[in-house]
Amino acid sequence: MVTSTSEGASHRALIEVTPELQRRLRDPRVILGWLAIIAGAVALLIGYWGVSGTLRTGKQMPYLISGGLGGIFLLGLGAALLFGSELSEARKEIAEVRELIEGLYETREEAGLASSNNLVALARANTFHQGDCVVVANKPGVASITRTQIERRGLTPCRLCSPVV
């Protein structure tokens, strides 16, 4: 984002909020994670400040318990929330890529480019073969199949010709 002044000079904003950042900040785990991390750091600093003011162990214990353990817990909680948000984002991106790949396979099959090695199967068989496999040579009912058909029928590759999808 660029702003201009009356003098004609332009200044860049200190923090630019990109659409990606806006989308990420809509996830409550990100906001809560950062708030927990900040609260944990403050608790640790208060605990340290309280402990450093006295040499008596009895007076140091409340600061260690509330500031130290509470601060460490909040830091861990914040890290877990941020990690969960990142993991969720990665899963969404993987799902999008998977959909794109499946769409490409379908487009490829529709265009007739499904396989360069001519995959075939018998109508009631559990295996698929290369077109020149001796197992299906000269058998009636041999038909070409696509990758999608192989997956739908749950066919396994022939052990003799080892076809590649």
C-alpha cells in the first residue's frame, strides 16, 4: 500500500496486510495463539521480577508457580494453537492440489491420452494388463480401460506384465 502526501512524496505503509494475512487472521487459533504467547512471556517476566527481588525460597515459590509454570503453560498453549492453525492450512492446500491433480487425470482421460501403454481388462476380471500381455491375448471380452475405471473396479496389476497406470 502506497500513500502520498500533499508534497508529492510517497510513503510505503509500515505493515502491509495482504489477502493471505487477512485470511490467516480470520482463524481464531492464530489470534488466541499469539495472545497466549504474549501472556506467557509477560507471566515469565513477572515471575522473574518477583523472584529476583528476594533471596528467601518461601517468598520465591509463589512467583515460580504462578509466573514460571503459568508462563510456560501459556507459551506451550500458544505454540499448539499456532501449530494447529498451520496444520489445518497445510491440509487445505494439499486437498486443493489433490483436486487439481484428479481434474487433470480426468481431462487427460477424456482427451484419450489416458495411457500410452494401452491398458486392458476382462469384463469380470480382478486384474488389468498391458495390451500385449499373453494372459489376455486372443481372449474374448478384452476391453481398454482407463485409470479411473481401474480405481473404481479395484483392479490389481497383472503379475506377469506389470502394467503401469
